[in-house]
Amino acid sequence: MKGVSPVVATVLIIAIAVIASVTVYYWVTPYTQKPQLPDETYHGIRVEACNGTHIEVRNIGFPTIVNQNFSILNSSGSATNFSVFINNLTSTSAGWYYVGGELDSLNSNGVYYISSTEIPEMLFTCYY
């Protein structure tokens, strides 16, 4: 009975070891890396409360929101005459802002959107 030559056996052992190492690396790497933080220029807001004429807005992004005008859209996404002007809202802070009238006059069943050119459109509800 003949065996495998020593050269072929060595090549096979090296190939198996490399494949096993790569497999273990790709399997373990996601568990050992730190979670990726959002980009430092991430902009985001959240409407936390509403009383009909004012909304409480929280900056959930990183930079301070300075001199930013936000449009209030009705439940179908159409523009309204209402808007919110936010100046100097630092990261993770919140503030109350006048929307320019009674939101109830839009008759949107309490569902609205807030939108701007720099921050994605966001749904909020307002029942008062």
C-alpha cells in the first residue's frame, strides 16, 4: 500500500490550516469589534410632545442645529403654512418651538411630518 508523498501531505496540511484560520477570523471578528458610531455629521430630530401650537423637539444628532427652518407637513405629506425655526439646539437637548398656528386646523387626524433640507422627514402625532 502506497501513501501520499510528504510534499503533498505538507501542502494539504498548510491549505487546511489557512482555510480554517480564515474561517475562524471571519466568524470571530464581528464579535470582537467595537460598534460603529454614526458619522459626526449625523443630523436628526425627534418630536417628543405637542400642545397644538408648540412642539417639543429633541436633537438626536451630533452637531448643534443652528438657524434651521423645518416645514410641517400634513398626514398625506403635503406642505402646510406651518413651520418651526430652530436655533442653537445642541445634541441631545430639547426645546419647545412655536409652529405658527393651530395644528388642529390642518385636520390631519393628529398625524404630521416635520421636514427640512438637511434632516430626513420624520412622522409625529399631535393629539391635545
